[in-house]
Amino acid sequence: MLTESFIAATLTANKAVAHASASLKDVGIFLHEFQPQSTFRHGYKKSSSRPGCVATTDSHIFAAQADKAVVNVYSRERGNQEATVPFPERIHSLAFAQDAAILVLGTEGGKLILWEVATGRLTTSAAAHLQSVSCLCITPKNEYIISGSADSSLHVWSLLKLVSLLQPTDNFQTQEPSRSPIHTFSGHRSAVSAVDCGHSKVNTNFAVSASDDATCHLWHIQSGQILRTLLLPSAAVSITLDPADRAIYFGCNDGRIQSFDIFGQAQEEKTSLSGSAGAPAIELRDGDSWVAPAADIGAARSLTLSYDGSTLLSGHQNGAVVRWDVAKHRITNEITNLGQPVTHIEMFEPEGFPNRCKPRSTVVNVVKPNLELTSSIDHGTCGVPAKYNLHIRQSAQRPGVEMDPFEQAISGSGFPQAMLDEALRSITVGEQGNLAPSVNGGNNAKADRLEDEVARLKQQIVVLQNVEQKHRQQKLAKMKVLDGIDLEKRKAYFEAKKRGEDGDVAMKAFEEKKALVELGSDEDDSDDHMDVG
């Protein structure tokens, strides 16, 4: 039988409020069965989290405390609190990269911390945001992290670059991976309140971001181009997307739910209010809103969809968890009321599917941040720290499912003999060329042609390497200049604030200077590509 459950996290806004059951005292995260029965299942205590400060995996729940610089770690398998992990500053948002087993934390100081929960390694990004990181999302295949901030900007980061170890260079030295965002989306004019992304491939995927001024932008993640601008009746504080990217749902600060049909044509376009890319703005009407069940229900701080996308759950400021019928655009019932503001709600995948493939490797116990890995200068011969260990549990092989070579290597006593034989065969072929002489001399002619082709390819590779080296040096120089401009911009912003002046005006000159540097760099890049062609 299929069962579907969800968790709801709360913020302890009023400690005087007591739950009806004594067993729920101090409970901050609630595991609730959704179907076939609607009933409370389990509670996790000592948690009080702001919106966007809870992340889940198949094995754990992570919750950043609202009043402390710590993250509580709960084991879903054992149903208890596993650890309390301190951090240098308060955490304002969380997201988890499932396949990579990396917890991404957005800090009060405007930077990202990436925690590899199976190794304990920590990496930190540059403090690119001027204010705290208010929201995070990760693209489906873990390529990019998107961070939004109260400073109205959104940054797109390469997760791979942020967690990369020291990279060897041609002169046997090492270089630090880039800790800066790969590009910035600056279409909003006020604080970013929520962000989410679609489910498609990275080159066609889009992000949806909302701000406090009741505007929303749909934009292409790789280029930052605005695809559509939406004008909402009230400011959105949460966003979720249909599993097939057909519709977007907004939880508004007045308790209503606003939906937008991406492929529909019923919306009213206002061409006079266009985005920076020329895309017409669409005003979503009050009549298309899903009316809140009560005036005092409060903001819809979190949204989640059922597995089939037919039901929407919303968590509200007054503690209510409300069920909505997506097809009919109306409320079905109030599932429960937790007595405290609901800041996070998330539906889990259904359990009970026959022959459902589960991950073969799981993190049983998270490894607390290991500062030795962060500060270590012993990176071995391949860039991996000497004490870098992976702590996972490998499940047994499922009947009828063939293990790949890597799984055979880590689950067995060593690398499979077939893999070693194939590697040796490749080396042998690479050295000898598999071009033995023949009696009629036909293979000799073929060998000569191949050798000429290899020689030409080697020459092309040398040219491309020279161009790439020049491009890399130009890029590093540009990044150094841009980092200096960003530092001056932040200083000017805070100095203007101290004098009681407008910080945005103080930063304008530096933004123009930064734009000129980027424009000049783009022209240089295009020249390089022309030379290669």
C-alpha cells in the first residue's frame, strides 16, 4: 500500500503557547502522514527555524536554529537528534544537494558554506552578497546553486567549482578553485523573498524569483536573461513549481495562493511594464487567486506539492497546514494547526512502490565539520587531503540490477580484474598503436596516414592550449580587478549608511566601473575566439 507523508517545521514565536498533547512539548518539526490516513506520526524536538532553514535527505533532517548559530541534525531512521553543529555565524537559509551529499548554508554575512556531510569537509564561497542570504535552491543535477539576498541580487554559483580540491597545473604547482559566483541576476529592485528552479536540463532550465515589491521574474539560469515578468496582487514569500514545469504557485504574505499557468494565454499583458530584456510583464488578477480560508491565517510561508501534483499544501503564519485542490483552485480542508508559525513544509516521496530503486549508498551518520580538512596544506599528489575519508553505508546488490565498475570497486576487495585488464589493454594499444606490419604493406600505408593525422592534431592541441592559457590569465586578472571593485563598493555602501546617505547612490559609480571592466573583458574574449577560428 502506498503511503505519503510530509514534514512541517515551526518557529517558536510564542513560548507560552502549549500543544494539546504533552508529548508534543518542545516539538519543532512534525512528521505527518498525508495519505491514506491524515495523522501525526513523529516529532523532532528542540528546533525553531526561520523560513528556508530546513533541508531533508532520505536519511536526515537539517534545521538551522533561528536564535543561535547552530544546525540541528536529526536522523530519520532512528527518529532522534543526532548532533548539534555550531558555525561561525547565523544561518539564514539551507539547501541540500542530494546526489552530492552536500549541505549548502547561506549565512548572515552574505556567503555560502558547503558541508560535505559524508566527509566533514567545509568550503566557503566569497561574501558576494552585501546582506544575508535569504533563500537558496539547487538545480536538479547539482550543477548550480542559486542564492537570493535582501540586497536584491541573486548569484549563480558552480557547485563543482566551490567544492573542487586544489587543481594541479603544468608547472607542478597548485591553484585555488574559484570561490566567486559565475554570474549575477540583478533584475529585482527590492529584497529577494523566494527562489525556485525548474526540472529540465541545465542549458534550458529557468529560475523563478520573487521580491518584496510583489514582482516576480522568470529568467534563464545560464544567461540571466529575463523570460517573463509577473506582477502579483501581493508579495510572494514562497514558491513551488509543478513537477512538469507547467505551473508556478506563489504563497503570498496575505495568506492567498496565486498560480500562474506557464502555457496559458488568459493573463493580461502590460507591454508598457516590460522587463530589462523586453519581455512583456503580466499582471495576475485578484480573481485568479485562491482565497485564504480566514483573514487571520497569515502569510503562506511554505508550499509543497503532492507526488502527482494534484494537491498543494501550504504552511501559514498562524500554524495552519492547509490542503488545496489544484484542479479546482480552492481549499479542501485544514489538515492540522501546529500552534506556531509554519516556516517549512515538504512532501516526501511515496513509500510502497513495488521494485522501487533506492540509493545503494547512504549517509548513516553525518560527519561533523573537520577543520583539519579545511586548513590542511597536505593535499597529497592528487589534491586530496591525507585525512579525507568517505563515510557511507553501501547496501546489498539488488537482484537483476548490475553493479557498475565503481560500485564493484568500493563494495569488493579492490578493483575488479576485468577493469584492470581493460586498463592494461588500453595502455598497450596506446603505446603500440595496434599497427603491426603486414605482408602486403597495406597496414603500413594506413599507419603512415594515421601518424600524419596525429601530428596535425598535436599541433592543433598546442595552439588551443596556448589560447586557453592566455584566456585563463585574462580571466584571472579580470576576477582580481572585479573583486577589488566589489570590496570598494561594499566599503562605500557601509560608509554611506554610517553618514545617513543612500547606499545605492554610493555604489552606482562602482557598478558602472565594474560594467566597463566586464565589457572590456568580453571584447578580449571574442578576439581570442576569432584568432582560434
